[in-house]
Amino acid sequence: MSSNSSTSELDSADNEAESTDRKSMEECMGRSMETLSKAFTASARRWEMIVYPSLFAFILLAGYGFYLIYSLTQDAHHMAKNMQDISANMVIISQRMATVSDNTDKQAASMREMVVGMHNMNVSMNQMRQDMSVMNYNVSRPMNKMNSIMPW
């Protein structure tokens, strides 16, 4: 019987050791899971600090991009709407450009006449200068002789 009781004691000691090993393994696994959970939570908080502001900035920029595209399409719509008026005005401008060209030709002819008139005036002024020079020469010689005779 003693072999039976010693086997039973050994079995009981083995069971107790196995139970202790299980408990320590469960505790170790529990601590590991808790540490992993804390690390994951800390990492998730760091990512939240990066991702949420980035997401907000992306949404803000996407909204601004939508506004820019919308305003561009509105401007294109207004241009297309006013294109008929613009083309009608261009026809009028092209008709008036022919009149401007005719008027420019008339102005050029008038300028040529003015050049001829200025040339004639220049010739006349030169002739007047020459006449004044001759008159000065004719008057100053006798006056020089008279001045030497006069007492004052």
C-alpha cells in the first residue's frame, strides 16, 4: 500500500506542480497580453494624433478644390454665355477698323501736306534771315561813319 500511497502523493505533487506551472504561465501570458494591449493603445493614440488632423486637412483641401472647380466652371459658363455678344462686337470692331485705316491714310496725306508747308515756311524764314542780314549790312556801314562824326 505504501507504493500506492506514494504514487498517489507523487501524482498529487505532479498535479500541484503542473497547476503552479499553469498559473505562472497564465500570469505570464496575462502580463504579456496586458503589456501588448498598453503598447497597442499608446501606438493607436500616436496614430490618432497624426491621422485625424491629416484627415481634417484632406477634407478641408478637398472642399476648397471643389470650390475652385465650381468657380472655374461658373466662369467658363459666363464666358460661353457672353461669347455671342463678344462675336457680334468683334464684327462691329472689324468694320470700324476699315474706317480707322481710311482715316489713318487721310492723316498720313495731311502730314505730308504739313511737311511740305513746313518746308516752305523754313525756306521763307531763311530768305527773311538773309534779307535782314543784307539790311543790317547796308544800314550799319553808313551808321558807323555817322557815329564817328556825331559828338555823342
